[in-house]
Amino acid sequence: MANREVNHFAVGFMPGIVVTPIVREFAAMAPQLDIEVVHTSISDQADFLIDGRVDVCFVRLPLPQGMFEVVPLFPEPRVVALPSGHPCAERKAVHVEDLRDMVLLQDPQDVPEWRGRLPRAPLAPQADTGRFPVTIEECLEGVASGTGCYVMPAGMAGFYRRDDVTYLTLEGVAPRMVALAYSKHRTMPELNQFAELSRRMLGPGPD
């Protein structure tokens, strides 16, 4: 775990999840803390928690089980990124079944409902061809070039706008749950305070 000052509190966030109001209110509640906001991504969100670079992190589930306290906040619809010249690009929404002829440019475990085509080889960082792209930027380059499509949380689409890529609401797939997570091994009381604040401001509210 990264060594940081006792009064330091780091919050991980990623595109599409607005955390500024929560961080601002938490700072007023805990003036003794030096609060840092740290950018993460879907591909490394767990790493930031595991190595202690952040104390809490707004994540998109799933996470490795058994390691984290998880506070579900809200379900987020998903969209599909298509080349702007694709025949479906003028629609507002498309069903996953309508994309069977396309290649999915990510691990199919990310989209269990997918029944279309996949790259020629599984994710393999050393492979020169046929691997799943690793970063969102790589995925969108593949989409723009006509190699395939990419499924992502709707909130992220606004942060990756480009003229050669179109985002459509994707029907027939489950939403991605946005949650707050922190290590089960952390005991500082501010964690519970931040979790309750996040639940109040972003979650479904009391039962």
C-alpha cells in the first residue's frame, strides 16, 4: 500500500461520474483532511484501491470479490460506439442482436449478452494482432477505422466525443452499476462518512 500522510484522503473517480459536489461537502465535514481527487479508469480502478493510491473510489462494477466494501449507487445504461458511417448510425438506439455481424473490440465478459463476432485471438498483451484493445482510446480508434464496435457506460460517451464515432443507446444489455468502493482492511472513520454522503447524494436513498 502506498505510504501517505495520515491526514491525506484520496478519492478516485473516472469520466462520467460527477463527484465534485460530494467532495466539496465532504471537505466541509472533514476540514482536518487534505483531500486529493485522482483520475482512474475501468481498466485500473481496482489497482488504485489495492495499492493504496486512493482511499475510496467511484467504480463501475464488477470488482474482484472479497477484497472491497462496496456501496451500490445507481445503474448506468450502456451505449455502443459505432463508426459514424455505419448504417445504424442515424438511429437513437440499437438492439444488441442487430450487431451480430460486427466484431466486439473488448473482452466478451464485459458484455455477456453479446452473440456477435470477436477478434481472432483473446486478450494477449504480447500479441501483435487479433487482441482486444486495452484502453478506451485504442477501442475507439478501432471503431473509427471500421474494425468493430465497443460497448461502454453511457456517462463516458460525453468524454470521448469524436466526429468519426457515433454513440447509440444499446438495448438488450444490462446496465453497469456505479458504486463506491474501499478496501475491507481500511478502518478510518472518514470512510464510512464518505460512503454515507455518497449514498445520500448519488444513491437510491433510504429504503
